[in-house]
Amino acid sequence: MIKKIATDGPPGVQAGLDALAQTPEFTQVLQEEVTARNLVLEDVTPCISSIYYHASKRAPGNDPIITIYTEDHSMEQRAVLAAFLRIQRRWPHGLGWREAKRIR
């Protein structure tokens, strides 16, 4: 609807994420996440191509705020998820999100 994810490519959420990951905006935000987390970009970028698969296995349902639990994802995966979520937060009707440890 807001033309952030191309409609002329392969169908599916991961394909849309892959296309979004090619944008300068994503590259900048991902680099910020990598730097803030003291990671290496070359270790983080391979996570992009499978992030939807890994995140969807851990999604507990529909919550008003998306929570990335530190125990559910590697540091590299969390950097990728945070980059995507930071970008979409700027869009109209963007979803709130946070990172947290699970309280057991």
C-alpha cells in the first residue's frame, strides 16, 4: 500500500523482506544496529535471508507490541529484526516493538 515492498518480485514475506533489505534505508539502519551491538556486518547479513522463518517459529501470537526475546534469537538475528522493525515503525500505522528477556 505504501510501496515500500515491491509487488513485481517473488511472492511471500521473506521475498518482501529481502527486497526491503536492499534499500539504502535498511543498510543504514542495519549498520547502526551492528555498531550499537558490537557485531560484525559480515556475520549479520546472512541472517536476513532466513529471518522470517526463524522469527515466525518464535512468534507467540498477536500482541499489541512485538517483543523480541533475547533467548529466542542470536545477537545477529536480533540486529536484523531490530533493523526491520525500526524501519517499519516510521511507516503509517507502524507497529511498536521492544527487546526483552523472558520473565519466567
